[in-house]
Amino acid sequence: MRIEQFQPKHAAAVARVHRKSIRQIASDDYSQEEIATWSSQVSKDLEIPEDKHRFVALQGEAVVGFAEYRENNEITAVYVHPRFTRQGIGSQLLSKIEDEAQRRGLTYLKATTTVTAKPFYEEHGYDVLHETTYQIEDQDLKVYKVLK
């Protein structure tokens, strides 16, 4: 497994990993309606804003995970394909983001994390600031604000 900078050729695979992760991993913590609405928002993000940095985890040439952060100190994604969870891929992606952010002069990182990912962030030293909701269309998903 290796981590590389996202390239447009990875876009469709990133979208697939994103949807599968939401539908299979988060389904224990969110209702079917929340999952359906959330996963329907996933698109093939070919255009990456200049202030966003995305990395992919590759097994051979297959995308098995991805992570991204913005220069406003916000982690916007850490997702791993359901078949590749519990293998340290998410941890390696998060470490890559943290290293890159520090290299760019960021002194802290924050995230809005799901119920599912909250333990992951806590295991990596993030403090839970508070519980809140994140609205996607007509769904209010329970989430947490975290900081490191």
C-alpha cells in the first residue's frame, strides 16, 4: 500500500470508495434515510479547490482509501474501502495529512466527524469539542467537532 497525491484519474474510484464506506461502514450508526441522502451527495470530484489537498491510498493501482484537508486547518475526509478497514490505511492517510499540514505551517487540525469515525479520531489524539448536527438536504446527521 502506498499513499500518493490525488490525480484526476482517481476521481471515479474515490467516489466509489466514498459511497461504499458511507453505505457499509456508517450504516450501523445512521438510519437508512440518512445513509441514502448522505451517499447521494458523493460526486466525482475532478475539480479540487486550490486550498484543498487530497491523497489516495493505493493497493497496486486500486484506490482503497482517500483523505483530504483544507488550508483553513479542516480535515474534510478520511475514508477507507470497507474491505480494507482495520489494516492501518486510515491511520496512514491521517498521518499523511497531519505531516503535510504541519509542513505547510498549520499548527492544528479540526474536523467534523461522524459517530462512526469519532473513536478513530480520539485514538489519534483528537479532542472532542462538542456534539452537533450536520444537515444534508432534509436529514440532520449527528456529528462531532474534533481538534488536535
